[in-house]
Amino acid sequence: MYKHILIPTDGSEASERAAKAAVAMAQAFEARLTGVHVLPQRLGGIYGDLAWVDERRFLEMREVASDYLDRIAQAAKAAGVAFEPVIRSGEPIWRTILQVAEDKGCDLIVMAAHGWRGMVALVLGSETSRVLVHAKVPVLVIR
């Protein structure tokens, strides 16, 4: 059915559940997996006309992203599923996720819903909701 599944992850417990489901699906469908973690494009600050990127913080975040993707890679390996990790920097995050799906030829996106409610959901928004609205491929949301 599906041949290439994308798993966006932020390292949260909800993302871990979604990754576990995606690995099981990939095994059942004999599909391959791509995991993606999106880093913010703007790190550092702006002062007057000057802008800078905190390179140390960026490298730390990249290392954490690698750890998140390594967890999925281990589960995929144990299940005998091909896995490719991708770390991208971009904003908005949802658009970067969709760009990776297109670039890699993914035919399904499996991602977590964090379940924020009320004002928190209104203020923070939802990357999952935006992916759902704009995706050209099916999206499976795991709670």
C-alpha cells in the first residue's frame, strides 16, 4: 500500500508513539522510512541592524535532533525496515515537513498530535493541523 513513510519528530512522548506506529506500518507494508526533525532557522538575536546566529546553540540542537532520529533508526533496524534520518532547518516547520515529504517522495506522513487545548492551542498553533490542511499525501495522526 504505502512505500515510503515520513515521520516528523520533536522527541516528545507523543512523537515516540507515532514513530513506533510508523515503524510497525513500514514493516507490515514493506515500506521504507524517513525521519525528519526541523530546527528553527533563527537562533540568536537581533540588535538594531545586527543579527547573529548562536552557532554553539545550533550545534547543540542538531545533536539533540540526531538523538531523536537515532531512536527511530534503532527501532527501524530491529524491525528490518530501511530508515533515512533528515535534519532540516526552516520555518515555518509545517512547510519544511511537507517539503521533505515531497523531496523524498513520501506517500504517507505519520505524526503526533500533542492534544493542546484552549488558549495554549490557539497561541501555539499546531504544526500537525497545518500539515493536515496542506499535505498532498495522506497524513495519519497518532494521539
